[in-house]
Amino acid sequence: MKTAYELAMERLATTEPERKLTDKQKKALADIDSTYRAKVAERETFLGAKIVGAKMVGAGEEASILQDELSRDIRGIREEWERKKEQARSAG
């Protein structure tokens, strides 16, 4: 018996043909992934240290604000990351 995921993937395959990526596109996607992983790590490191520092001195509200900022930043980076990847896939 097939799972719902497998059935959905079969339906998707019939409506949208599988894209074949060129070597150039694969390289571009790998470069994009590397760049944006680094951006996420940089924000996590920078704001993570500030969050820990705020918690250590008992500034819970500041830590919460910083945590919200980190979440927004990462969400923005991931959205930009996906846009760049889609552009790389479409270029050909």
C-alpha cells in the first residue's frame, strides 16, 4: 500500500515533468547552499551569543526580543535562499 506522500509525488510527476539540472545549475545550487548556510550560522552565532549573555544577566525580556530577531532574520535568509535556488534552477 502506498503512502499519501508517494501518491502525491506520483500525481505531481504526471502534471509537472521532472527537471534535469545542468552541471552549471548544480554548481550554482551548491554555491548558493554554501553561502546561505554560512549566513544562517553567522546570525545564529552572533545573536545566539547575545541571547546567552542576556539570559546570564537575568535580562529575560531582552533575550526574548533577541530570539524573535534571530527567528525573523533566519526566516528572511531562508526565503532569500529559496528564491536564489529557484532562479538558479530556472536559468539554463
